[in-house]
Amino acid sequence: MTVEHPSARLLAAYLDDGAPADELWAVEAHLETCPACRDRLSAAVGTAVPAVAALTAAVWSELEPQLAVAAPAPPRRLAARLSTWTTPAMAPWLAMVLVVTALALLLDRANPGPDPDRISLLLVLAPVLPVGGVAAAWSRGLDPAYELTAATPRAGLPLLLRRTAAVLAVVLPALLIGGWATGVTAAQWLLPCLAFTSTTLALGALVGVTRAAVAVAVGWLAVVVAPTLAAGRTAAVLRADGLPLWGAVLALGAAVVVARRGAWTAPGQNR
């Protein structure tokens, strides 16, 4: 198979950043796999800007002996693995979720009772608890390293799903303990949690994860939480009869995420 190398004109345009974006990306992709063209580019840099080439050579001559004797840094295997699943911006949000869960559990335990219509704050708040963490998992405003993350080859839906799984790995065990302590069955809070998470991701492909999380949380508070507290009884959607509805919402959200998976591939999208 014949390999097409970029012409001298195209390399010059690449140096001057004067070529169209598609041509610049094509040249850069070619340079990653072609040592000969990288040598041509280095020679072109030395010819076009000899002062820069001389400065680079001088700096490298000073650094090379030091790099040869420098001890390599110890591998950060655990940190490297965690960085593919979490971001520092998620930590305060997850801590807040755990605090809210603990407070709801304490309030539920302070007012126990066999009444099936009794309001369980843990059950009422459970669907929106993962939403804040999911928003922090892929937010331009909350993550200082967002631009770097969005430009990496691993960016996109797989990375977002990993971080979402990390959020659920923290939230679900806390809810499991709280549900066991208050007598709320796992299905009552698990399906709404997963349904709201998938809905946030589905809307995030259209309007951004942060906006989607805010819209979902505000909608839930206005449509369900406020009427529930006002009426003094658990809303019908949170009872066992509402589980098929939550299953349908979960399936619909997951289908939209899969159908819109290409919306997450371009850096800077869905901010």
C-alpha cells in the first residue's frame, strides 16, 4: 500500500497554522506514525526559524545529561487507575451526597412507624442524590482540568460512563445501608436512582450534563418532593406500583444515551 506523505507546501502551512483544520489534523495524524516526515518537519523548522532551532538544541544539550542520571519517579499505578474513573471535582459532591443521605437516615429513624403512607426522606431524595456527582463528573465549570480531559483520546462517553459508575459506587452502598435501616426496599430507591442517572446522561447529550442535572433535580423537587411534603404522604410514583414506570424511564434513558453516543466524541461538546 502506498503511503501519501504531506507535500512541502502542506508542511509549511502546518508550521504557520495556515491550512484548513481538516488538513492540519491529517498532517498531525500522519506525523505520529511517520518518522521521515517528522525529520522533514524538524528540518523545515530549523530552516524557517534558525534561532528557535538553535535554542532548542542548546536547551536539550543541557537537559540530556541530567535526564540520563535522574532517577525515574515511582509508578503511580493506583492514582493512574483512579484518574480514569474519578476527578478531584467529584469529591466534594460525593461527600455532600453522603452527608445528605446520613441526615435523611437520621430523620427517618427519628420518626419510625408502620404507616405505609409515611414519608421517608431517604426515599424522596434518593432519585436525585447521584445527579450532583454525575454533573461534577463531566462539567466544564467544576473541573479545572476539563479542557485537558476533553482533548485526550479517552474522552467521550466511555470516560463519562466510568465516572458515572464511580458516583454510583459511592451512592448506592450508602442508600443500601439507609434503606435497610429504615425498612425501605431496595427496588423502591434503586430504580428511580438509575432512571434519573440515565435521564441526566440522555439530556446531557443535548444540553450539557450540568444543565441536565439541574433540570432533573429542579423538576423532581417541584413535581414530587414539594407536593409530597405538602400532602403528608408518599407520592404514588415512589410506591411499589410505580416501579414499572421507573423501569421504562431507565430503559428509555439508556436507549437515548446509546443512540447519541457520538455526541460525546468531539472535544468541547456537551459543556
